[in-house]
Amino acid sequence: MSKTVEVRIKRQDSPKSPAYWAEFAVAYEEGMNVISLLQAIRRDPKDKSGKTVAPVTWESSCLEEVCGACTMVINGQVRQACTALVDKLEQPVKLEPMSKFPVERDLRVNRQRIFDNLKKINAWVEVDGYHDLGPGPRQNPDDQTTTYKLSECMSCGCCMEVCPQFTDINDFIGAAVLGQARLFNMHPTGAMQMPARLDKVTGPGGIQDCGLAQQCVKACPKHIPLVETIGALQRDITLTQVLGALKK
Amino acid sequence: MSDKRVLIVGGGLAGLAAAMKACELGLEVDIFSMVHVKRSHSVCAQGGINGAVNTKGEGDSPYIHFVDTIKGGDFLADQPPVLSMCEAAPAVINMMDRLGVTFNRTPEGLLDFRRFGGTLHHRTAFAGASTGQQLLYSLDEQVRRWEAEGKVRKFENWEFTRLILDKDGKAVGIVAQDLSTMEFKSFPGFAVVLATGGPGLMFGKTTNSTINFGSATAAAYKQGVWYGNPEMVQIHPTGIPGSDKLRLISESARGEGGRVWVPRNKGDKRPWNEIPPAERYYFLEERYPLYGNLVPRDIASREIALICTKEGLGIGGRNAVYLDLTHRSEEYLLKKLGAILDIYEKFRGVDPKKVPMEIYPAYHYSMGGLYAGYETDETGRLLKNSPANQMTNIPGVYAIGEADHQYHGANRLGANSLMSCIFAGLVCGESVAALAANSKTAPAESSLLEKECKHEEEAYKKLLAQDGPENPFVIHKELGDAMSAFCLIERHNDELKQLQGMIDGFEARLKKASSLDKSGSGNMSAVFLRQLDGMITMAKAVVDAALLRDECRGAHSKPAFDNPAPSKETPIEDPAWTAYYEKFLAQTQTWLKTTVAKHDPSKSHPTIEYKEVDTRHLSPEPRDYTGVGKKAWKKFMDKRKAAEAKA
Ligand SMILES: Cc1cc2nc3c(=O)[nH]c(=O)nc-3n(C[C@H](O)[C@H](O)[C@H](O)COP(=O)(O)OP(=O)(O)OC[C@H]3O[C@@H](n4cnc5c(N)ncnc54)[C@H](O)[C@@H]3O)c2cc1C
Ligand code: SF4
Ligand code: SF4
Ligand code: FES
């Protein structure tokens, strides 16, 4: 009588050990998402055959699709587990860790590379200080619509997971980080630091590694117009180069 | 230079603000966080951040913001830090704007502001409907800038487990555990800043993130840091029931015109759109004509809960009421509330632009926290650059953000938390810099660092080896259900006593729980034993303090001790007003005190003491959100003063 949800999870006990598949049957509840499946498993950590196993490790924080932590590959598609509603998933629900980042345990991966890349491209506004310097520069509300969108990027890595150019043997910085470069170029103060930022964006692993395969934009849960953004960044680069040449 | 290193535990708004300020002032910082700091709980904040910038020509001012905050908190907050915060708020918002926060703009390109609960002014700056995320990102970027300069080291995916105190009881470092390799390490530092957020998970399913264990707070508390006002926890009136979490619809939904209603007739089974306007009961608007749907959170939550549980008017007899935005145009809603309405649709599969949302109150926020102190100047404001600001009772240990007890008294106003987090962070940056300048403490001896690290390793080994029949995640669920049922919306002493017994039971069962996982890598279960122990420790403080406080104040509602105001139709001359005010003054005398919970290792329950509240700027008065009674209070006080003058 009681409905169950079939779940297959690609597990890995430690960063170096081999991956293996485990199967679970979880009692169905209305409104379940992948997170509540994993929570149910740890409250009764037995696999489908009834054998007691270690609870599955995964990463999560906000459960509202604003932190990016719970990203994993669900039924072959990279997305956030907290917005993956069981009612809308085919069964068995297949869960895998992201493949472009090193696995630490089960569904948890190490995405430090994203943050290192943000550091690489000066993804910030260089202000004079944190004391009271009065109001910031005025900004066109239309620009805000664009910058807000870019700024919703939660460093989840979906765009990198699907990008053919982003691999563990190269150092391509990925679409999200390029989007952040664009964001800071658009800020009135950030724009003053554009040349230094663009230097980094065109450095090793930079924008030239993007093959314009356009996979990233389809995968972004925040619907950030990544391809358009990469185009705009290209224009920034050309313009800066032309201006630089004129000054010489 | 390592003697100038400050250890900041927590990378939410508060921790990151402290880190960037400390770096600006020449210090070096180690930041610890259970997740990448960019994934901290602060990202959840939707609605906005308060500051009386007064760009709408409404005559708003920092002082009015101060008055709203103090009154909103039912006078339980010490006033000097709150005054300083409200005065600094406009500059903090300007700073965040300069850092690149994508705040919404007016047509003239200025910051836009909206109205939030508990105020009559447009005082809340916002960035779409993910203001917390946007603020956090800008601070994260600044800290990354310092990281690139080599001033900051980040330890992300690490859990703080213990303070290292020298023989004089002063903080000289911490122990933390790498949650991937499970290894422990000691870190020396001349000051420790606890910016570890709220302890919401003791209430089970809440609006909080999955990392809000409060385990850092519990660890510090067990080592002697006091905990202020544990019983003061806030319920959010508009939670969305969910299987893993109670997501919320921000107060801004009401700010943008959202109307709360239930069918006027009990048992009305018709779908919402078949109920004619006259048969819809807009109970907040009818009961609170001045503030309407924007009454403070505690009042809204109680009204919503009671209209379902006591009056039986919930939708279809369930614990749910409508929050209705359908009278607003879709375009307007998309522009103002896009992201949060998305959340509702994503998790409930219904479009709130077309169909009213269903909501019910949920645990949301802790006003209480680690007891943070302050020093004042002669005007009763925070003394600038005092090392005492935000310092706890343990020298060198600071508390900021939701983890401190300081800014919100018995109830927090919407959009005041983000401000208090950033403000306290900036203040704390200055405090630790001042401490570094004056500190003569010797750096921690390596033998002490080793000993404390060993202590934590041993404790963890024991947890790992635990192999009893109980499942800690099951115990947690039961703890959360019990706390939510008996210690949230309304409190009754008999139920609280019962709850105390239940918590003792959970504690006993925890000793018989299994770590479930023996692995030495990414082990979430063994550490959960420690986290759950922390939740149980803090739950005791919450429940014990709630049991003792025999009154209603702010979010703490104990109906048996209520002192309800006479109805707004009662004439001013009616003696009911005098009786009400006499009781109010007596209650103030007894209970206008900060609860201080102290851990006593020799007892299984906390020692609870009380401290006077610093009310030097504004005398307590009854809260009045009905718009009447103001005159009655003045008359009463005039008479009283005259009598006192005579005597
Ligand atoms: C859904 C929601 C909406 C909200 N909306 C608003 C709003 O509109 N306006 C408003 O003013 N407030 C709002 N709030 C409240 C506000 O978001 C929080 O109070 C605030 O963000 C807390 O920030 P913080 O810096 O204190 O802590 P957090 O952001 O919670 O960060 C805590 C940090 O501590 C770390 N940490 C915790 N324990 C440990 C440990 N043991 N070891 C190492 N690191 C640890 C975490 O990893 C994290 O980095 C909202 C809250 C919720 C839940
Ligand atoms: S356009 Fe293609 S190559 Fe470029 S970042 Fe996107 S997915 Fe990768
Ligand atoms: S751009 Fe989109 S997919 Fe890529 S990290 Fe940001 S939010 Fe994720
Ligand atoms: S937990 Fe934050 S995005 Fe899913």
C-alpha cells in the first residue's frame, strides 16, 4: 500500500577509492525533493536489500536554490537537489556527484577551483575604504536589471559541468567566472579597474578557451545569459585594446 | 606577525564584514566556515536591509529607526548599541552600494527603498528579492580581494569545535575539524570572533539553512561564554510548509500589498476564487487598522496561528491561511518580488501571481545569542574603537551577527538583522584592531595548542566509536517536533515542564546513539552526534529560560501571564486603562531584564541569572499598534508624575 521511491546513488567512500552504485527504496511522502530522500535514507540507512550502510554524504545549505551547495547530477542532468521535486522525476532517481570536480565523498565534490578562478580575475570592486564616503555612484535602473541577473550566480558549477572546454586537465576558468568579470566591468567603480581585470580574463585559461559551445547557458539554474555575456566581454576586450592602442 | 592574527569563525555577513574591516586596519585573518563562505545562511535573506536614508521625503531619521527597533523588541535590547547601529545604518548601506551590491534603483538612479513590518517608513533597501545573497556576495568579494593580497586565509568546510583559553582564561586560539579529512588542527590567534549564525535547527524544520546547528555557540557556551535571552526566538508569520524545510515568503510580500485572509465562515470549503470579498476575513487589517498586514512579526504569527488553532478558521480546517497578491499586476510582482515568488512556485508548483499562497508561521530567527558587551561614550553611544564592543565575558572572545544577543531585544524587526550583522561585524573589526594594539598577551604555547587538539581528537574518537541502537537523525526530528510544538508560538508552563523532561530523554538517548558511519572521510553522521549534543544543550537554555519568564514580551508569548490592553473602544477615563498600566509597570519592574544563561559543568541544566537592561535613551512604554491608547498612557503617566512630585 505504501508507495516507495527507488533511488540509485553513485557512491565513493573517499577521494581515492573507486565509485560504486547503491540502491535504496524510500517511503514516499507528498512534496518530497531529492534532499528529503537523502534525509530519509540517513534516518534509516539501509539499502534496498535491507543491509545497513553508512548514510550518504552530500552538501547542502539554503535549500532554496540560492547557495549552490547541493548541486549534483540527477537523472543525468546537473542541477540543485533542493529544487528537484520527486513527483517530477523519473524513477529510479539516479544521483551522481558532479564529474568535473574531485569527489570527496559520495555526492560531495570539491569546487575550490571556482573560487580560485574568481580570485584570479579580480572579481571585486576596488574601493578606497570601508569608512563613510557618502553615497555610491548613481546607476541606471536598466543596468541594475542586467547586473542583478549576473550577480545571482551562486558558483554552483552547473555551467562548468556541461562545458566541453572545462576539464580536469586544463585550467579554463569557465562561464560563471567570465560572467563575474562582466559584472564588475559594468559597475561604475569596477569599470575603472577594467584593464587589469581584462588582462587576467585574456590570460591563460581565459576567455579564448571558450569554444562558444553554448552548453553553459542551458544548464544555468539562474538563467544567466552566459553566451550573451561572453559576447559583451569580448566587446569590452576589443574596445579596451583599441583605446589602449590609441593612447600609445 | 602571527600574534596579529584574528580567528573569525563564520563567513556570513557578520564574519565577512569583520574580516574585511580587520584587514583594512592592518590585521591578518583566518576565516573558518562549515561551507564555502559564499554558501552561508545569509544568502537566504530575501527582503532587505534597514537604514533611515530618508530619500522618500517622509521625514524618516535614524532616531525614528532606533525608536521602532527598541519598541519592536519590547524594550529588551540594551539601547546604546542599537542607537549607534541605527545612526550608522545609512552609511553602511552607502558602503554596501559602493562595494557593488546590485540594489534596486529609482528612475533617478538612487537607491530604492520599500516598507517593511513594524514601521511606517520606506526604510528598507533591497536587491531584487535576494538581498542577503547580494550583500553576502559583495562582502565575499572584498574578502577575496584581501585573500589575494595574502591577508586572509580561508578554512572552508571546517568546523570549529573548541576555544583555546590560556591559564588566565583568555582566548589564544581555537581547534577546528576538517570535514573532508576529519582531521583536527589547532590555530593560534589573539582574538576569536564567533560569527556563527543562529541555532535554528533545534526547532527541526525551520526557515534556517541545514548548517544552522548552533554547534559553535554550544561549544563556546560549554566553555563559559554566557548566553543572553535564549528564550527569545522569532517565528516568521509566512512560512511555506515543505517536506525538508519551511521556506518562507518574505515580509516584503506583505510590504508590496500582500493581504492575509481566511474564509469568514468556519468550514467554508469553497475554493478561494469562489469566496466573495464580503466573506473573506482580512483579520489583520480589521484588527490592526493602522498597520494592517504589516503588524510586527510576533503579532502576525500569533494571530495567524490562533485563527487556525483556536478559532478554527484555517483554510479547509488546516493550519494554513491565504497570503494573497493576486490583486497586483503580474508585471509589478515580477519586478518587485520575482525571486521569492519563484521560490513558492518552484516548491509548491502553483503560481502565486494567479493563486493566493498558503502559509503558516515557522521558526525563523534567534534574538538571543552569545552575550556580547559594549562600552559607551558620554553621549550613551558605543565608544568608538573600544576593544570591549562585541566582546563576550571571556576576554578575547567576540560574538557578532545572529550569534550575538545584542540588537533585537525580545523581537526583531524585519530587515534589521542584515544591518545588525554588518554593523556588528564592522564594529568588531575595530574592536579586535584596538585589542591587538593594546594586547600584551603572549601567543599560545605550542604545548597548549597540542593538548587542546588532542582533547578534541579523543572526543571525536569516542563519538566515532559509538555504536548504540539509536539513530541521531531520528532523535533530532523528535527534538525539533517537540520544540516546535511546545516552545514556539505560545508557551504554557505545564507544557514547558513536560518538554524539559522530553529533552532530558533525548539527551539520554543520544548517549545510546550510533555514529552510523565509521569512515574517515566526509563523515556527516559522526559529527552530527556532536552537533546534536550542541542543539540539546542550547535547547535546555531556551526552554529553562522560557519557563522562568512569566510574562509576555515580544516573541515570548505566555498567555497565562498576558496583560492585554483594553479594547480600542474603551474610553480614556475607564479605570481599565489604569489597571492595565499599573500591571504593565509592575511587569516591567520584574521582567525587563536580560536573561543570562550560564553553563555549569556540575549540573545538567543551565544556571539562569538576570541583568538590568540599559534603557537610558527611551523609557519603556506599552506597545501600541492599534493607534489608540497613546493618549491614555500619557494621561496615566502625567497623573503618576504629578503624584510623585507631590509625595
Ligand atoms: C529565509 C530567511 C530570510 C531572511 N530575510 C531577512 C531579511 O530580509 N532581512 C534581514 O535583515 N534578515 C533576514 N533574515 C535573517 C538573516 O538572514 C540572518 O539573521 C543573517 O543572515 C545571519 O547572518 P550571520 O552572519 O550572523 O550568520 P550566517 O549567515 O548564518 O553565517 C554563519 C556562518 O558561520 C559558519 N559556522 C557556523 N557554525 C560553525 C562552526 N561550528 N564552525 C565553523 N563555521 C561555522 C557558517 O558556515 C556560516 O559561514 C532572514 C533569515 C531567513 C532564514
Ligand atoms: S560557451 Fe561553451 S565553451 Fe564557452 S563557457 Fe559556455 S559551454 Fe563552455
Ligand atoms: S553561471 Fe549559473 S550555472 Fe554557472 S555557476 Fe553561476 S549560477 Fe551556476
Ligand atoms: S541547498 Fe542551497 S542551492 Fe540547494
